Amino acid sequence: MGPGDFNFLQEMLKRESGLVLTEEKSYLLESRLIPVARKLSLNGIEELVVRAKNGTSPEVKKAIIEAMTTNESFFFRDIKPFDIFREATLPYYLDARQNTRKIKIWCAAASSGQEPYSLAMILNELGPKIAGWNVDILGTDISTDILDKAINGLYTQFEVQRGLPVQNLVKYFDKEDEHWRVKSELRSMVKYREFNLLDSFATLGQFDIVFCRNVLIYFDQETKAQILARIAECMPPDGLLFLGGAETVLGISNLFQPIPKLRGVYEVASKESGPSAFMEHPAVAAFAS
Amino acid sequence: MKSCLIVDDSKVIRMVAKKILQELDFETVEAEDGQVALDLCKNQMPDAVLLDWNMPVMDGIDFLKNLRQLPGGDGPVVVFCTTENDVNHIQEAMEAGANEYIMKPFDGEIIQAKFAQVGLL
């Protein structure tokens, strides 16, 4: 691939999806776009670029963006954020939202659905504790292909063996030939929609808890700050943001502050000094000790 | 260093599992069927057992049931590793006292993920 094609793809990906593709990661173009060209019966990346450039094939552009922004996911990935969600976050919100009995959760890069379904499993395990509660989980992703997979909830044997305890496999999945499908009760707990984090958040609504893990790493500083600002706008003062292990808000945004001892979890910054209601909750204090 | 008993009648599978487990810092012992594995456990309980289902002499499920009856037999973490991949087999294994379940084919990532899940890593 010539430098002209690389520059075109680099600019297009930045403009359309915010993805920053450095030259060191140019190998990703080859490994991810050659299969796309093959699928579209095109003669390699060069022809893919020609089609994307002439603007007459929007589906080519979309396929390139989807291929470059789709990242692997697995159930209970990194485990710790899910422990925090189960042991600290949910006990806090079950107390703090007693009046409304509503909790809204957004997985901002839902990918093939493993993260939102992992959260749904944790919620389901609460049983009678959340009876009568209205807990919404919204999963969004820029890729419609990957969201189709999430909606179908159909996973390979390999995928259900990475991170998913076998007890959860038999409880929440049905076997279909060589695949495993998430049971309809669990699938119905999650709503999905296509969404580009560069677009306006106005139509999304408000969320108590936002999972935006392993996404910001692909954006430049300015885009990261803009996305964090828009996330903050759609959260209440006691909202919580979960980022990936290699991500932080420090040096990027002062709208969120890290929660001591809960790595990867940030709360909406407050003007008041002292620990927040979340940090003072007994379950949170116990988990963090 | 934790120990893992690899029980499988396939020499190739034992060899692959041994390599993966040694990279995860396990000391490994091998058995080609459930009876040999049971005799080894009577002598010394391992920390973990990676267990095939279909084997001659004594299969994996009978080994597990016998193991859990032995003094100290509730100690080892048992991870089934088998081509049996239907819900009934998984449930039978869990009821017999298995801690986790791997469906073959497996690779290093799956073994590592499952062993981490049950607290072995």
C-alpha cells in the first residue's frame, strides 16, 4: 500500500470514527482490510481505497470503518470491573435509587455483546433484590455487523470459554449445534443501537453508570476530552464511569475524578470537598478496604 | 509451585497440556486413565486436576466421584477437559464435584482463563 492510500485511510478513519491510526499500527490495515476486500470481491486494499475515494460506494467506507473499529471482547473481561459493579456499585445504587427504583446503564462500546450480557448476568443473580426495579442496559457500537451478533447472542465454543464461568454457561445459554446462544430472558435485558461516539449524545438520555472501556485509547487527546465531556453531560452528579485498565481521565478531563482504590472507576467531579456519597456507602468502603 | 495432575488417555493431549501448564508455572504429573490418577492421588493430592472424560479402565466422571470420597479428596480443583460438550455432561460433571469445564479443542488462553477463574493463578 502506497503512502497516498495510507494517508487517505488515516484521514477518513479519523474524520468518520475518531480512530487515530499511527504509522506503527499500519500493519492493522493489512490484516483487517484484506479480508474486507476479499468479502467484497475486490482486488486487494488498493481497489478498496479507490472505491472508498470515489464516494459512490458508501458500503465500502462503512465496511472499512467497521473492520478497523471492531475489537475483540469476552465475557467478564478483566474481571475486576465486574467485581466492583457487583460488590460496590449495585449496592450503592440500590440504596440511592430507592425512590425511583430505576438504574440506567450504558455500554458505550458494546462490541459483540459480552460486556452488557455479563452485567445482565450479575443483575439477574440479585434475584428478589431487584424485583420491581427498572434496570435498563443499553449497548451501543459503531459497527452494525458486530451489533447484529450482540443482538443474536450467538457465540462460538471458544468465545464462551474465555471468562465465562461454566455455571453461567449452563444457566444463561442454550446450545445450538456447535454454538451457544444467550437465553431470551437475558437477551431481553439489553437493548442495542448503532451509535458513533463522535455524534451528538442528545438522543441517548441519562445514565447512572457508563462502561466505556478500551475505546478512548484509539482517540487523540482532544477527541477523548470531547467524548468525556459529553458522557459527563448525560450523567447525574453521582454517576460512575468505568474505563479500561490502560485508560485514564487524568490530564485529559477534570469532569471526572478517580475513586481511590477502585481502579478504572471514575465519578462525576464535584465542587464539594470530602468523600462522595458513593465512597461513603458501607459496601463501597468495605470493597475498597 | 502448584501441582497439576493431567489425566488423559491421549499422549498428545497430555503433552500439549503439560507444555501449557508448565508455562503457567505448574509442576505436572500425568496419568493415562482414572484408575492410575486415583492411585496417584491416594499417594499425594495435587492442587489441580485437568481431567478427560472418556478413558479406558476408569473414566473421568468415576475418577472424580471416587476422588471426592477420599480423605483430602475435596482439596484438588478439578477442571474437566473433554470433547463432551453438551449441557447434560457439563451438569453431571458439576454435580459430581468438578470446579470448571473446558470443551475441547482447547488452547493456552482457555486453560489460563479457566484456571484463573477457579483461583489457581
